[in-house]
Amino acid sequence: MASEKVKVFANVMFSKVSSRINDFQPSAMPTTDTVLQELYSISNLALYPEYSAIHYRQGEINLGCTYNFTPALYTTAQAGLKSFRDVYTSSSNIHIYGDQSGKEYSGSLGLGYKF
């Protein structure tokens, strides 16, 4: 029967996240290595009382299927889309990593054998 050979799957996910660090008080780098202290200077962080306020939305959808050639030999295929919307980025709201908005597409094919 065809339904025993083919199995289809799907999932959908949505996240909404908000966070902020208020009254950020950076501490000194716990090292005596002057090169590390210069590379990872935290002196400018005190300029931002609300450091890295984050507000984003993320959606994800995945679709895939498995096809069984025999009870032991099978193949799989999967496709996915993730969408990330950073809704709080502006010049007055500094993020640690900058604007994270974007899309990610993924896909995979596999061949398997059950021992």
C-alpha cells in the first residue's frame, strides 16, 4: 500500500521575544594580558544605559517525507524556511550583534538503511 511506503511530516513554529538589559554595569576584564584588554575593551559600554534591547519575531516551517523502498532501505527529503524579523533595531537601540533580520532556507536529502 502506498501510505506504508510514504510518510509526510510538517511542523510550524513561531516565537516572539523581548528583553533588555537596564543599568548595565560592565566590570573589568579578568586578565592581565594587555592585548586581550585592548581587543575586548568594555570602556564604551557604559555609554549605553539600556544595552542591547531586543525585540524580535521568528517563524519557521519545515516539510518533508520519507519513502521506504523496502522495510530496511529508505530515503528522506526535507525543506525548511526560517524568517527572523528584528523589530527593535534603530540607531538609538544598540544591539550586541546588529540587525538580525533575514531568512534562511534549508534542505536535505538522505538515504538510510535499518540494520
